[in-house]
Amino acid sequence: MGKGDKRTAKGKRFRKSYGNSRPKEENIKENPKDKKNETPKGSKN
């Protein structure tokens, strides 16, 4: 489980590849619970 292991995040960084253990930032799903706490832009509280 080091640089040569393509299943670990360290191996993905070494090979400059992406996958389940090292997802690309654009593929990260946002948590829908986080959006509940946001206030709409037009509202004044």
C-alpha cells in the first residue's frame, strides 16, 4: 500500500489519476443538508 498501489489515494496521486479513492473535485457531490441552512440571497433577516 504505497506509491505503486493504484487502489489507494497515494497511488492515485503518484500516477496522477483519479478514481473512487481519489475523486476529482468536480465529481464530489454536495451534501443536500448543507443547502438547508443557507439563506436565500434576497431575504433580509
